[in-house]
Amino acid sequence: MLKYKKIVIATHVFATGPPQDLEEYLVKNKIKELLFIGHPLFYQKNQDGSGYRIYEKGGLIKEKYLKNRRIPSVFSYSKDFFLDIYWVLKSKKKWDLFIGVDSLNAFAGVWLKRLNITKKVIYYVIDYTPQRFESNILNSIYHWIDKFSVKNCDETWNLSPRMAEAREKHKGLKRKIYNKQKVVPIGIWYDRIQRKDFSKLEKHTMVFMGHILRKQGIQYVLEAIPKIIGEISDFKFLIIGGGDYLPTLKEKVRYLSIERYVAFTGFVKDHEGIEEMLSSSAVAIAIYEGRNKETNFTYFADPGKLKSYFAAGLPVLLTDVPHNAKEIQRRGCGLIVEPDSKNIANAVVDLMRDEKKLRQYRENAMNYAKQFDWNIIFKEALENIL
């Protein structure tokens, strides 16, 4: 049983994500012992350095963090590898399972298994692309470690089936031989989200949530607004998040004279506040540029924001880049659009002006999201490995 197990999670940390959700799941299930090791992915002045948290039967008993220092990335990654080894050895215990989130942490887990410190190792792949780095040398090192981890770990958890397909196509890792790869998609805590009754929705509000970058395609939505308001006069576009491209978008709003139809929240730290805004809206937008699939993380991954949208009851207008885009359209949870203003405007008007269709898409989205509850995903992922 899970509560008798001792598990290590080692990951790089930028923001909260699947590793922290797995930590929470294991803590909630009160496993015998959990060691969570985290390394900062990028240097940030006010961020803690590498550190760890130790839990026993769901209770936090110790945590420690090093000072964050700016050092060249090659030394930083080497440090992270050796800290994984050191902190696990320092525990003076043997572990049932080591879960390495990304290839470098999984690489450390393989060596710990060879030292007979852990029984099994999982390689949890959050992002993968054939062209990970511009430098051919760094890219070769990245793929060598990835290949080593897939071959030597007891299981590889990929976010989407495209990751295993790409390894076979580009690196010769045939899925029939290396069949320990399985899909463990991004999830959500479904019951936490307070969904609203259809009658209380802002039925003409569309929302975007995420990091504001040019590649997110928000500029195409802004260009579509003059066309949309010709059909829906009280249309509103809510943009949640911050980022380098935000000033450019604000300038575009002024240029198009659409200030009354667009609201920028900036970065919102409070998850409950974000969920309130999502659950009050009617439709979400997720434009992903897919010109170069070899370097596109979204093409090979499983965008987490889509699950958050669906769990809040939001049908999504999205480009045909995520691996499940066609399934989303087929299940009536969203519509595939092209990244151009005319196509987006037509899709928005089509969905918002037909309340019967909007209501049905909302129900479809919520039903689709239920299967991605983290409790279901992690239970299924762990049941045959422990």
C-alpha cells in the first residue's frame, strides 16, 4: 500500500507544476516518508537555492535550502546532480522509488539504484523537443542523458504520446523495445474549482491566462475585436498574467481604440482569484504558434492551462498544435482556429451568440476535465510500479 512506501522526488523548479502536485498527492496519502528535492531552474535574486523537504506520514518534519548563487549553467546542473546523490545518501535510508523530473534528475536516480539505495526509478518528462538547445554540443548532451534515462529507468512518464514518437523518429528508441514509456498527462484538482451556474456567467467574456509572450498569439485576438463587437457589442477580453510582451499588447489596444473591451490584470499570485475569473467567463483562448515543431515544447507536451480552462467549464478556441487539439474539438470542448483575426472573430461569434451551443460546450468541457483529476492520474500511474 502507498502509505508504507518511501519515495524521493527530485526536480527543477520555476513555478508550481506537476512535481508539486505529486508532492501534494503523496503527502495527502500520508506515505511513510517523502523526500522532495528542488533546484531552481533559473537564477532569480530573491529565490531560494536548491533545497529539500522531508515528510513523514503526511507531516513536514524538516526543510532546508541553500543560498541561491549565480553560476554558469554547466556548473549549476552538475551541482544539482551531485546534490541529488548527496541528499539521498545523507538520509542514510533506502528508498522504494526515486522520481526524477527531467533527465538530469532521473540520471541521478539511475546511479542511486546502481548503488542499491533505491529499488526503482521513474523518469518524469515535463518537456521534450528534438532541438532543445541551439548549441549542437548541448543538444547532444541533453539527448544522450535523455536516452540513457529512458533505457535505464524502470518507467518513463511522458506528458504526451508525441514524446515517445519523437524519440523513435529522431533517436532510434523504438517504442516496441523501449515500451516502459507511458503517458501521464497534466492534471488538475477538479473538486477545488468553484464552477458557476450557467445563468451567472459573463456570457460575452473571453479569457486568456498565462505568461504574456508574442508566441501566445494574443495580438491576433486583439485584431479580431473590431470584427467581434460588430456582432456582440458588450464583448470583453480578459487577459490574466504578466510578461515581456504585455507593453506591446497595451499599445496595440490603444492603437485599435478598443480599451473599453479589454482588461489586463497583470500577474495574479492568488490561485483562488484566478479561478474566480476563469469560472465567471464563458470562453477561453489558447493560441499556440507551431511553425517549427522541432523546437516547440507545446507540440510535444500537454499544456496545463487547457485542463484548468476545462475544469472551470470553459470551452477553448485553440490552434492545432497540442497533441489533443483534434480530440478536444471532436469531444465538443472547443474549436480549432487559425491564428488570424478573421478566423478567431468568426469562432467567437459562433459560440457566444448561440447560448444552447455554449451551454453544451460548457458541459462537455467539465465532463472531459474529470478524467484529469490528479487523484486519478497519480493513482493509475503509481499502481503498477510500487
